[in-house]
Amino acid sequence: MAIIETPNGFSLDNSGQRVVVDPVTRIEGHMRCEVNLDENNVIRNAVSTGTMWRGLEVILKGRDPRDAWAFTQRICGVCTGVHALTSIRAVEDALGIRIPENANSIRNIMELALYAQDHLVHFYHLHALDWVNPVSALQADPNATSEIQKSISPGHPKSSPGYFRDVQNRLKSFVESGQLGPFKNGYWTNPAYLLPPEVNLLAVTHYLEALDFQAEIMKIRTVFGGKDPHPNWLVGGVPCAINVHGEGAVGAINMERLNFVSSVIDRTIDFIDRVYIPDLLAIAGFYKGWMYGGGLASKNVLAYGDLPDAANDYSSGNLLMPPGAIVNGDLGTVHEVDLRDPEQIQEFVPHSWYRYPDQAAGLHPWDGITEPHYELGPNTKGTRTNIEEIDEGAKYSWIKAPRWRGHAMEVGPLARYLVAYASGHEEITEQINYVLRTLDVPVDALFSTLGRTAARGLEAQWCARKMRYFMDKLVANIRAGDSTTANVELWEPKTWPKEARGVGFSEAPRGALAHWIRIRDTKIENYQCVVPTTWNGSPRDNEGNIGAFEAALLDTKVERADEPVEILRTLHSFDPCLACSTHVMSEDGRELARVDVR
Amino acid sequence: MRETFYEVLRRQGISRRSFVKFCSLTAAGLGLSPAMATRIAHALETKPRTPVLWLHGLECTCCSESFIRSGHPLAGDVILSMISLDYDDTIMASAGHQAEAIVEEIVRDYKGNYILACEGNPPLNEDGMYCIIGGKPYLDQLRFAAKDAMAVISWGSCASWGCVQAARPNPTRAVPIHEVITDKPVIKIPGCPPIAEVMTAVITYIVTFGRLPELDRQGRPKMFYSQRVHDKCYRRPHFDAGQFVENWDDEGARKGYCLYKMGCKGPTTYNACSTVRWNGGLSFPIQSGHGCMGCSEDGFWDNGGFYERLTGIQQFGIESNADQIGGSAALVVGAAAAAHAAVSAVKRIRDKGDQQ
């Protein structure tokens, strides 16, 4: 076919060799990616397909709005809790429920703990193997690794040559056993891996350390929410009561519990400062020349903002993480985003496996329709249940295409950091400048796969400190005599109006998230979610604009056509979450077809 | 000759002493007598690492996230030393056809000697294409991998019961895996998610003893699922004494009273939350002030609101187990809960009287 110029400024050519990656691994959920390579192994066309569809919105219909958080929390167990938080905010917005200051602090601490853990797990356990070669670590000199460790992070206690030698021996035995487990069939001979053996050993060692430590961070949420993943939340506040003074304190949030949380926060700050950030910079230093993957980042990014400082105020001035939209790469203007405005956020489906009465129209989530319609285009290779190559000219994904004022947008840590940078956010600007200086790269370097990965690390660092801020705030408020954690004035449905509608938003680790709810006669009448990976993983829209994943893959040179290291790098830099993006379902939930089970 | 678990540990620099300690902790974690530690050690010294294929259907990945939070044993030790986690698309290095090839290889090379661990469930509508792996229905991959598995573990409530996507009206027709794997037992580890240390304990049990744990009628390991959360709840004395939280953040909440009136499903939920607890034994939902939602029970999404008070609790004693009560407890209608509370209180007073 001829070369297509997309309205959002990309050039697509699907004439070259088609490469299919399915399943894309080390993500949440299921996705597929197809690209076309030209004669120089450069990606000239990219197609991202959400390959699962689960749905919760129809299941929510007719249920108690106070239960919605538990359902929506099960949209995702990786970014566990952000959907629950967004849901209770939507219900509180609809019903005009105000929450106590302590509840606001505790919710923020819980969300921030997720940021720290989720970003850490993403970097070491989902993303690192795109850059780090564990097999090469066997060639490392542990003395040299120890020297590197001491130079990049003098404060980290685990730095002796013996320590790294032990890890190397463990790894050696593991590899020699022939049972490679998660490292099996990796791309360990691919020249795309650039780290010297000593840095590989360092990173593998911290892969193991981080795997142990991440579980500690989430204990913060277990204290307040009773379990993790999927802690408990409450419309009107938080379920845990505070009692630091009197009888029965052992059955509530007491001094021992507060001390526990406080100690985990300190250790989290330490771990990120001493392990995550130094590793990030060390690894990035070797890949400075690999500047692919910018995609939409230099054009259109979006953030809703989050972390209300005072309770109940969701205006931009009160959000520690700032909201805004940047379009056409103009960092000089941060546009205001209004989630209630029907003209701003709309979802399109011409290339998604859904049907609208008017295929070309975009619908605001309050008026959203989700009717599934699985059909493959005429140029598909394979069959309906055995897709060899997908036809992106037709419908090709279980993900819808959300747009902000018609623009495809990138969301996530990099989008947030760019919005904060453009808004003159002091702490974040300082962090960004530090990294640019350390790596000796220009601002434009942010618009890349590595920029995305770096922003995530910096955000983890910033969030860990904000946890400390809200913990201190919580303790100060308790000391001032306020132990309140829930507002029950409007708990009983009989106190609610006959009809209400609301919107709740947050910044999930993967990007901007919002839920829209309509309540009628105390039950949920309609519920819609637009989630981060719906933005980033979006297929084409009615005008042919491509989404963030597809845009970011373009023009990347791959070393070996049959080993998708570079494709994984860029997709992983978004931290895709497919269960989130494809949770939507039909209005009537009707059955479309059956297969015989037995 | 494949290596034994113990040999692998030794080669990985783990000392005999640590190994023995690990066996003792495992025995304790499973609620077994100290004498069993020796038997575990012997088993691990003579067995190779078992390949595990961990497949993902329709799910939210909370089971995997729970698994990596295991405090004893640490998830890293399970993955690197106890089993050979050869396929798990959430953490594996390879992707696409290199990943798919692993499933075929393990099924071929370890016929009858690998464990299939399933997270999530298959949708049957739309020819199974609501969940696509490698361009084909997930159902195909599941059946292929199940065919020659030594054992099938069903992680969490999705694989075990259907969970949230199967809640009314279940438009993808998502089904628990035992509806499509019918020729061998499926070990159900329900919960949304299951407790991390329960997950690792079940894996440890199988590779240690070389057999499946004893299961109840519904396929759940008796060692973790034979008692109700209510039976072992540390707030149970408040239930028996008639001391309840009446509203969020009230005096009762601050004193840690019973959450029954706030909708707690502990009295009808079979799980180990109140004993093993969560995240290294730190807390569990009731301890942190929210009632149990019953997430390990079949169809818990459709059993009434999470804040609706249970209206049917039988007055059975704590010696009753899941098999005797079955799944009927929540359905029994009557003022039984209140009666249960009253009877408990009366019994307590009477027992006290007897003693005097």
C-alpha cells in the first residue's frame, strides 16, 4: 500500500516485512503488537491490539454505589486500589459527601505507597530485562561491581565484593541447571544489550533485592486497608478507625501501627534513593544513544492531577501533582482539562471491536455506549480464531480510542512530569534538571522510551517523600485532637437525592484515570471508566490518528527482526495494563455466540 | 538425571543450615509438627525442581501480585529455587513465539511432571476471542497445557469460581477452569486474591510431599479452607458479648468491636485470613476495620451488598467445617445471626456459672 500520513503527523508504511509479537509479555493483561520493517529493519508501521475484554460497567448497573469501589478495584490487581479510590471519589462527588482530613491523608499515603511499589516492580521485574542481560552477569568481576556500587550509591550497605560474588554464584548455578525459569528463551545474544557484565550483575542483584523489598512497601496498605492486593476502602472516609489514647486502641490504628508505617516509609525513601535511582542513571548512561520511542510525548500529553493537600478540594491549586494538557508540543501553554465538558473527552470506535449507532461519532463517558462487535477486516491473514496477521484498516482491538478535544494523548509518568515541568513545579523541575545534567543530555531527550522510564523513577522518588509529608500531616492532625476517619452523615441511601451524577479522577501509576457515575433511586444507573492504557494503547480513530503505543514504535531500528527486544522496550516504557484498558462491556450484556465446552 | 531441589539450593550457595531452617519454617507455616521438618528435608533432597506453567486468562493479575508479596518463603526463593517457573507471561523475559514455544516444550519434555497454575478464567462467548493468546482463544492454550499436567492449581476466585467478570450478567460467559478441565482434579485456592503465604505454602506442599494437599468437597485444601474467618476471628469475643460497631468510626470501631452489623461476611467465609492473616501476618480486613467481603466464596459478588448484614447464620459451633456446612450457610434464612450471638452470650454466662 501507499504511505499514509496520519493527521497527527506520522508516516505509516505497511509494505515491509510484518513481525508479530503475541503475547506481549511482562505487562498486565494481554496484548498483541504487529509492526512492519523496511529493508533496514526500521519500524515503519505499528499496530497495537488489546486482546482481552472482561468488562465491569454493566455488572455495576443496579448495584449499591457504596459497593462500586470493590468491583472497580478488580479492574486491576497491579495498580490495585486506584480504581477503588477513583470510584469512591466519583460517588462522593455525586452525593456531595465530604471526607475528614485524616481520611484524605491516609488515602494519599495508600496511593503513594502503590506508586513507590508499582514503579519499583515495573523497573526491575517488568522492564529491566529489556536492558539488562542476566547471562552476561556471569562474566562480571564482582570486585568491579562492588566498586561501581560504592561509587554510584555510597549509602547502600550491600556493596561488598563477597555479596556480589554470592549472587553471581547463585545465578551461575541457576543458569547451569538448565532450568532457566523466567529467563528461558530470552534474547541474551542480541547485540541490543549494551551493559558491561559488571553493571548487569549489579542490576540482577537488585532485581532480587527489589523483589524482596517491594512486598515491604505494600504493608503500609495492609495496616490501613487490611490486605494487599485489594485493600479495603470506604465511601465517606477510610474504614480503619484511629485510637491512640484509650481502651481498645489495640483494635484500631494506634501508636504501634503508626510507627510501623513510618518505618516502612523511611525504608522506602532509602531504597529508592540508594538503589532504584542510582541503577536507573547507571543503566541509562549506557543507552544514551538509544533515543527512540518518543511518539506522542513531544506532541500531546495529558494529566488530570492528584494528591489533594487539603481534603475535598480537587481544584488544581490544591493538587500536589498538577493537572493539564499540552498539545502540539507547546510547553508554553498548559490547557485546563474539564472532565465534565462533553466536548473534551470523547471515545471513538471505528477501529475497536465495538459498535456505535454513528460509527464516526465520539461519545463523552457520561453518554458512553459499549456494544461489543468482534469482526476482522478483509485483509486479515488467518481465521476468526487463529489470527496470523491483523487488518488494521478495519476493527482490530478491544481498546476504544479516547481523544481530548480530538487529540490522541499520551498519559503516565512522563506526561505528568512534562505537565509539571511546563507548569513550573519546583520540585519536579529540579529533579528533571538533575537527571539531564547527570546524563549530560538536552531536554529533548525526555521525549523517548528512556525519558518515560526516567520519569517513572523520579516520580517514585518524589512520591516516597510525599508519603512522609502526608504521614507527618496525619500525625500532626491526630496530635491536634482530630481522630476522625469517616463521615457517616450521608452513609444511608435514604439520605440521597433521587438522581445524582459525579466524576472521580486520579493519577494511576500508569496515567490519568477517571470514572463517571450516574445514580438513580439509590442504585447505579450508569458507570463508565476511561483508563490510562485506553489512552496509550488506543487504536486509530475515525480520522486515522494513531495512539501513543503505535506512535512510539515508529522509526525504531531493530537489531534482529525475529527478536522483539526493541519493541518490548518501548511498549514496556508505558507499563501497559490491559485488564484496565479493556474492562468495558455491552449495555445489555447479551450473549453473542457460544462455543461447546465439552 | 535431573537435579534435586536440595542440590539446586546447595549449588546456589545456600547452606545446609539454612536449608534445615527453611524446612522447619515450612513445616511451621503449614501447621505441621516439627518432626515433619525432617521429612520435608528428605523430600527436597531427593526431588528435582518441578516445572510450572502459570497461565493467565481473564483476570486482574492480583493473584500474581499477591504471590510476590509472600514473606515466607520469599517469592524470589520460590521462583528461583523451589520450582522452575518456565512460563508466566507477567514476568518472563521472552515474548511472542519464543514465549509460546516454552509451553509446547514443557508439555512435550515433562509430560505428566509439570504443574499447571491458572490465574483467571476462559471466556466462552465469541468463540473464546474475548481473551486471545498468540492470535487464538486462551481456551486453546489452557486445554493444551492441562492435558498432560501432573496437577492443576486454580489461583484465586477467577479460576476457582468465576469472580468479578462472571458476576451477573457475565457477558463474556467466563467460567471457572474446572468446567473446561474435567479429567483431573483442580486444586482451588480461592480468594480475591488468595493470601500470599497460602499460595506459596500450597506450592511448597506439592513439591515437598510429591502429592496434592487433602482437599474438601469443593476442591480446596483443608489445611487452609476448612474453617470460617469468624471461627478464628480475634474480634469473636465481642460478637459473643454482643459488642458491635454500629457505624463507621464510632466508639465501637475505635475499640475494635465486632463488624457483623457493618456487613461482615466472616461468619460464612471459609478462608485463613483470621489465622494466617495478610502480608506476613500483619493484619487482615477485620483487623483494619472493614468487614470481610467473603472474597473466597463462590459467587460472592452476587450474594447481596457488602454492607448488608447477614441474615442467615446457623448456630453451628466452631468445630463444624466447610464440608459439613457446605455452601448453604449464607442462604439459610432466619434471625439466626442474632440468635447465634445471643446463644453465644448465654453459653458464655452458663459456662461461667458451671465453673463457679
